[in-house]
Amino acid sequence: SQKIEQNSEALNIQEGKTATLTCNYTNYSPAYLQWYRQDPGRGPVFLLLIRENEKEKRKERLKVTFDTTLKQSLFHITASQPADSATYLCALDNYGQNFVFGPGTRLSVLP
Amino acid sequence: EAGVTQFPSHSVIEKGQTVTLRCDPISGHDNLYWYRRVMGKEIKFLLHFVKESKQDESGMPNNRFLAERTGGTYSTLKVQPAELEDSGVYFCASSQVTGGLTGELFFGEGSRLTVL
């Protein structure tokens, strides 16, 4: 069956460290993968998109990798800050029909 | 520029009643999506409009849900009659067409539905 998993429901790290979030998928062949941030009571906000032929994408302190062999995307936040605390969602395109979201990882950056 | 707006932000209704949720996408965005998150679960796709046409409604749970997008502008999602399991947060998102599903989705803040 089709499945998207994100490494853990919650992740706590110390301020200044690098946070690494994982998105694994089964029985999908996405051409694109996106990462979103969601704060409590708000809608998801787009962060980064990476295509299947791209190994890595960067935006300021954010880095995303996409390994279609491992069927995995890694999302890194370097020099993390308490303001980075939020739920992070991966979303992948479902055979060009729509986007399918993972369950999310709730990141807490401790001062 | 205004973002995606949704109304109401929260609705509390009795089982068996009807509720209509509204979404105004970003002006010029042909693609409009409805998603929902029920308690403790991931955000699930409901349907996708391209302009006024339903491109994909494979995620609609049953025929108690009716989505419309007359004129290709705002969209409504009606639940009639509402059941307890319909409770959750309904998100609307829009995107520009840039050749397939390559564009980012712009989400509204969601409409929280509570069915008692």
C-alpha cells in the first residue's frame, strides 16, 4: 500500500544545532517533493520544492535532499532558532494528480 | 496581494445539519484544492479544480460532500447532512498553473468544523 512516513512525531533539539527531518515514501514515484511549515492554528506555508532530477536544494538556512533510490527526502535546518519551532510536512505529487502529505514532524528548538 | 481566505474560521453544528465552507483563492490562480485534517491524522486531499472544472475528486469521502466553483473564482464545500466523523479542519489551497504540478500551494488558514 502507499505510505508516507516522517521520522518521528516530535523532535527536540538545542538552539544552534542542525535539525534533520526525514520523509520516506512507499509505492509512490513522485516527480516533485515539497516541504511545508505549519504553525498551530494556521495553514501550511510552502518552504522548498525539489524535483526528482535534483539531488539537493538550498534556501538560506534550509537544505533539502531527494534520493529516489532510497525513496527518501531529508530536510535540514542549520543554526536552528526557537522561531523554527513548528510542524514540518513533506508533500509529494501523486502521479501528477494531486499532492499527498505526510503526517508531519513537530520540531521544538530549545533555547 | 490578498492570500487565500476561508470562511468561516470555525463552525459548530449538530449532526444532521448542513454546513457550507467558502474559499477565495489568490486572484489569477486557476488551481484550487480542498484538503482536510481530521483529529490526529495527516492532511488528506479531497478534490482539485482547474478553473471551474473538477480535475480530480477522488478524495471526496462520500456523496454528502459537494464542492462547487462557479465561474472559476471562489469555491464552496457543502456537507449535508453532517456526521460526527466530518469534524476536522478543512483547508483550501490555490496555485498557478505552470505546466503540471510544479507550483507551490498557497493555503488558507482553514475552517474548523465541529459536529456535535
